[in-house]
Amino acid sequence: MTNSAYGRSNLSPAPRRAAGRTPSALLAIAPLVMCLAVLPVAAMAQEQPAVPNTMGTAPDGSKTHGGQEASKDDLGKYTLPDGTPTYRIAPDGTMDWFTYSGYRRYHAECHVCHGPDGMGSTYAPALANSLKTLTYEQFMETVVNGKKTIGVGTADQVMPAFGENLNVMCYMDDLYVYLKARADGALDRTRPSKREDKTKEYGANENQCFGRK
Ligand code: HEC
């Protein structure tokens, strides 16, 4: 009886211990398993943020690039969380000053080659299309340094370098947000009507850029 009891107790604890060990072993490695499962997902989420590459409605009801919340500075410029400037159309249709200013600058400096409203011409590409894929940095680089594609069509196409033209350099963010608004479909081809006023700070900045007092 003692033997058999001992024998039984000797036998049974072993499987019980083994059975007990399995869950605790699983618990011990569970955080590791979870990390391994979560890490690639987190990395993917960082590489490809789920911001749509078009116009969207921001939490405050305005229209911005990707519908992201935009913050406004003293100049009247709106920027996205990653620091890129954006157009912003208020719920009542009022456009930000930079987009309106960009519209005017575009038609003064770029229209002659790139066509009205960024629609393109036989000579130069439609920027309302280019800005669907060009980054802010690529846009800046091209406008400052120019671009020349050799051997396209019958004539070489030349995008002049505007790096020393203040009428362009002082309005780079304006041009960018205007063309981005066209690319995102936030602005149609009608002349913009309702707009925010030019701020005092914008005017001061403009004067400084042109070297005026
Ligand atoms: C004298 C004509 C001319 C003027 C003025 C001009 N461009 Fe261009 N631009 C071109 C040509 C031609 C190309 C194509 C160059 C190439 O592909 O090598 C181009 C290309 C570009 C590109 C690159 C487009 C792409 O799809 O890669 C950008 C951005 C651009 N221009 C912006 C501007 C802006 C902004 C202005 C006004 C400040 C302007 N351009 C004024 C002729 C012009």
C-alpha cells in the first residue's frame, strides 16, 4: 500500500510537473513571440504610413493633403505633422493665403511653359500631374537647379534653374502648395475666390526675402 502509494505518487507528480512546466514555459517565451510577431508589422507601418496620397478631410472638417491635421504659423502657412507645407481649404471653401499666392506666382512665372493651371503644354510637363509623385524636396531641387532631359522628342527640353530668381525663390512654398492642391484635386480650374488675408508677418518676410526694408 505504501509502495503502491509511493509508486503512484512517484509516477504521477512527474507528468503533473511536466504538464505544469509547459504553460509556464510558454508564458516565459510569450512576450518574445509577441515581439517577433509585432515588430515587422510596426516596421511596415512606419515605412508606409496609412496617409492617402490625395486630398482628404481633416478632423476639423478642412481639406488638406491626406486629410491630415495641419498647423498654421504666423505667416499663414499650414504644415502637416511631418513638416511638409500643405494647402488647406476651410469647410466654407476659404483657401489659405499660400495656395492663393502660389496660384498667382505660377501664372506669372511658370504658366508660359507648363500651361494654365498646371495642365502642361507640348513643351513642358503637366505639373498638376508631376506633383502626384514628386516629393517636396524633389520639387525644390528641380526648381532651384533646373532639369534637362536630353533626346526626348525632337528638341531638348529645358527646365531653367530659378535659384537666383527672387520672384520664384521667395514663393517656393506657395508654388508647392498650389501645385499640390491641383495634383490632389483640391482645386479645380476656376479662379480661386474666397481666401485668407495676407498676414503682416508674411509681408515682412517677403520684404526681407527681396532685401527690401
Ligand atoms: C522656359 C520654360 C519653363 C519655365 C518658365 C518653367 N519650366 Fe518647369 N520645366 C520645363 C521643362 C521643359 C521641363 C521638363 C524638363 C525635363 O524633363 O528634363 C520642366 C520640368 C519641371 C519640373 C519637373 C517635372 C517632373 O515631372 O519631373 C518641375 C517641378 C517644374 N518644371 C517646375 C516649374 C515651376 C514651379 C516653374 C515656375 C516657377 C517652372 N517650372 C517654369 C520648362 C519650364
